Amino acid sequence: MIAVDLGNTRAKFGLFRNNTGSQTVPKPDSVLAVYSGDVEHSGLNTVVQWLDGLEEPATWYIAQTGNFPWKELQTKLAQLRSHDRFVKISYKNIPIPADVEFPERLGLDRLLSVYGAFCWRTFNTANLEKEMRILVVDAGSAITVDLLAGEGYFAGGAILPGLNAMAESLSKISAQLPRITMDNILFAVYPGKNTEEALAAGIYWGAIGAIRQFHQLVQTTLHETGLPSRVPIFLVGGDAEHLQIGLSLFIESENLFLFPDLVLCGIALAVQNQPVAAKNECYHES
């Protein structure tokens, strides 16, 4: 199977060749990212090259979480790989309850990453307690900070701008504010000694501070109710490694877990674990 996570600026593909069984979190054999600006030019060739050597038919399970221009790319892929199936999934395909007002409006990437964290917790009780809360931070175009409840459901979360989005928004406030690059942001120092450094510090350490605050809120609530207050953080998405560096200054390493491909793993787990009857109800050909 091929898991597809369609975001706003990029599509991420994960190839899963083997059924790894029901007691492990599957890892993709290979991963590919294609950016929206490349779709018209090199996007198709990039995906075809990535699949070089895959002769058997594949089923593509597609989670649409953003505005990535997928339809044209899929049409061309279907012409080249006529025996493949392209199947879209919805929130109903992800076997984890969501304690939110409108589950049908919930970003699939958020639900999938929390479901992946739930499965990882279930399969790794030597590292995590069975009912331990987990904060799942998905760092992409936006940064989402979502909570896996101890009972095993999606408890809601927070959304803030991603690092690039914050940089872009600040450059629009005033012509005197420069548009800084990710290189500036990733080497942010405080206090900044010029405008670029001050912007970078505000963006990077502001994101770190927000995540720390949400983490502290969960810990405080657990402590007040007499429950164990250890709350691991799972870092997901393209900027996960960058955030890990800053968070590691304040949070113990045993509470920081890096899972950049957790959304893709969540797709594979949802397909693997959902009953056949539910699949027939909710999955539909794309």
C-alpha cells in the first residue's frame, strides 16, 4: 500500500510493502515528499522514479488535509499504473474516538497522528504506561498541539502558525520588516542584535514557548487530580527535528519522541486495524 498525506504545501508518500502484523507500528519502506510548486513540472517524474521497481499493483490510501493539487497528479499516475487503486479515507476510517464538536471538520492529519501515538503507546508499554497522556505536536504549515487522552481518544488541541507562516506574516506587517529564511529561524538566538535576529527569536522561541505552555497545562491538570503527571511529547512533521532541538533544553529527553512520518503510519494502521465492514462503509474510490 501507499499512504498519501496531502497538506497545503506538499504531499508526502509512504510505501508499505509488507503487512507487519497487528502488534507493531509499521514503518514505511521509503518516503517521498513532493511540493505543490513542482506538480506541473517534475512532480509526476519524481513519483514514478520513486516507485521504480514496484511492479505489483498498489492501493493508494489518500488523506486530504490541505489544498495540495492532487487530482491532476493522480490522473496521470492512474494512466501509467492502470492496475492501481486510489482510495480516499475520511475521519470515519480512523478507529479512535474524537471528543470535539465537529469531528467531520477535524484535520485528518491531526487525527491520524494521534491515532498513531495511541497505537505506539499500546504496543510499547515498556516505555510508556498504558493510559499515559501524550501531546502530539505536528509541525508543518501550521503547528498543531493535540492531546491523546489516557482513555485513548482524541481530546482536542491547539493550532498556531508554522515557522514559515509566522515569518511570512511578519514580513507583511511593515515594509521595514524583512522576510527571513528558515536558516535564520533555525539558528535563532535571544536577545537578537538586529531585526533579522529579533524576528527569528520571536518565531522560533515563540513556538517553543507555546508548546511548553500547553505541555505545562496538561501536567498541572494531571497533578491537581492526583494522576501521574508525566506527559511525553511526540514530534511529527517537516519541522519536527528543528523543534526537538529547542524543546530538549527544557524537557527531558525520555519525554521527547521524534516521529516525522507518524501521519503516514497512522494511515497504514487505520487501514490495517479497521474492520472490513467499516471499510466498505467509509472508504471510497478517489
